[in-house]
Amino acid sequence: MPPVGILVSMTDSLTAAFGAVPLQPGVAADPVGQLLIALVVIALVIIVGKFVLSLAWRLVSIVIVIVAVWFLLSTVGVI
């Protein structure tokens, strides 16, 4: 690895200037890292699901009220 003070021109490749960087396995290579990723994904699913269910519950409530009013009006004979 070259010293910090050497400037690399724009035409030189980074591999030639700094050498090949070995591939790092990352977080997913460790079982604890995999558990962390799984927990983050589950948390995101719960957050999105909570929002969707909240919206769905409101829509179902509104439809119940509309159908109940429609049923009452049709029973009375207005509709």
C-alpha cells in the first residue's frame, strides 16, 4: 500500500494503486450477524404490517357502516 502522501492520477486504477482488496464476508457470514439481519427484517415486516392492518381496519369499518346504512335504507324501502 502506498504512503498516504502519494496522489493517484485519475487514469490509474485503484487496484494498481492500492493492491487488490480481499473480499470481506460481511455481517451475514457470522451466525449472530445472520440473526441480526433476520431480526431487522422481522421488525420491518411488523412495522409495515402494522401500518397496513391499521389502514385495512379503517377501510373495513367504513365499509361496515356503509353496508349497514344501505341495508337499513333498503329494509325501510327508501332504496
